[in-house]
Amino acid sequence: MRARGRGAARLREDRGAFRAALPGPLYCDSSALLKLYLSEPGSDELNRIVEGRVDLLVSDLAVSEIVSALARRLRQRALTPEVARRIQHAILGGITSGVYQNAELTRDVHRRAEHFLLTLPETPLRAADALHLALATSARAASMATFDVRLSGAARVVGLATYPS
């Protein structure tokens, strides 16, 4: 019993150290944001990492990508329409209520994304990934949560801390 308590304390310390190592603001792309609402591999740990944070950034691009993923799951009959609508409304409600800060997709963000596409040749980004990277950097995020390996690599190249690393 005692060893278990020390293990749990060490886990809390490790999580606290990782949270401290993940400076804010923290931009969440769609792969990360969806894990906060649907149980998927990595969901529990990500939820623990963001719990209590007031510096989470999301974008309407992430919301649209999530709705696309939900629609795919609806077609596959992996979700009900009610669950899909609840997730969409919960995310939008988080933006409206200030749980999340909204990173705006502006003309300048598009130009920054195009810059990343042309200047990060070692990292083959898709257009949407470049937009997420541009949104994060334009909103002055210090960290990015993404489960996309290419986007995570590009985020580290431009100086963002990433989760998972």
C-alpha cells in the first residue's frame, strides 16, 4: 500500500513537471481537441494535462475539422447524431464562454501558413497543418497539442513545445 502511494505521488509529480514544461498559451489542433470530448488513446492523459488551464487556444479550423471527423463517424455508424451534435455544441460553447480562446483565421494567418509551406521543406506539411501552425504562432502560443506527427515536428522546428513530445 505504501509503495502504491509513492508511485501515485511520483505520477502526480511527473504530470506536474510535464505541465510546467508545457508553457502557455497552449494551442490545440483538431486531433488534440477531439480527444478532450471523445475517449480515444491519449484522451485521459491530455485531459489531465489541460485540466485547470486558462490559456487554451483553439480555432474555427479545428472545429470544422472535428465536425468533418464526426460526420465520418456518423457515416460509419460509430456515433449517433445526438452525440455528434453535443460534441460540436460543447466545443462551440467552450469558445463562446471563454473556456477556450479563439485563434482567428485571418489573411495574415494564411500568408504565414504559406511562408511555412515554402520555408520548411524538410517537413512536408499539408495546407491545413500549415494553417494550424500559423494560427498557433500568430496567437503567440508557446506550445501545441497535436497527435499529428508531421505537424508536431514542424511545431518544434518553429520553436513551440509540443504534446505529446
